[in-house]
Amino acid sequence: MSETSPSAVLAPVPHRVRRGRRGLTWATFLLPAFAVAGVLGVAWAAGVGDSCGGPLPGCGNVRNAGNLPATVQSTNLTASDGGNLTSVVAPGERAVLWGAQNEVWVEAEQCLIADGGPFWDARTITDRSAEPAGRWYRVDDWGARLHLFDGVCAERS
């Protein structure tokens, strides 16, 4: 019985199954990263014609996180808008900034803490508590989170 049929195929030698990483892991992470970078680059380049120069239409937005309503003025709009748009943002609300220059009114004896920049982490404090008149505070193109208070800023920051 030691003879085998010539048509019989011998079983392959068993080998260990590879478990874990399959394929090229660098391609799994780098290719999507390059795709996202490309989409963001195209969006940034396409937004250059915007009045604010940013990647999205409009000039960011403001969020009123304080207890007082904030007066926002957008300037240098299209000629049909008359060039200026003033609006009041209620506490807890958001508003889109459409002007090439956007400002928030800070009354005398008030404090404005504005968190601006692309991640709203650049804090600016405008303390008008000892001033006899109010003034406009410029908001950058990214917009800002506004905290408008009556009184001195030192106790709030």
C-alpha cells in the first residue's frame, strides 16, 4: 500500500497564517491625508476672490457668550447695501460677519473679552470701565466669541 496513484496531488506543507498588518500601512494614512490637504488647498485658493480673503464665504461669525446684547457693524459691503450693516446679537446667539471690516461696539464702563483667531483661542481684552466714551473693537476675519460685561475686566479674565 505504499504505492500512490500518479494522479494524486500531495497536500501542501502547512504554513503559518500571517495575522496583523496587511498591505502598506503608510498608504492607509498618508493617501487620505494628502487628499484632505489637497481639498483644503483648493478651497483656500478658490476663496481668494472673496472680500475677506478666506476660504469660506463671509468673514467668519461672532457668538455672543456674554450677558449683554452686542452691536456689530460690518463695513465695505457691496454698493447696493449702502456700505454698512449694523446688527444686534442677543446673548447666546450667533451672527455671520459679511463685511471686509467688522467691529463690535463697547460702551463706556463696559468690558469686552473677545476670543478670536482660527480656533478662537487668541484672547483680547478691551476694558472701557474707566473711559468716558465707547469705541469700536475690530473683529478679525475668523470671527470671535464675545463676552460683553458691565464693569471692570480684571474680575472676569
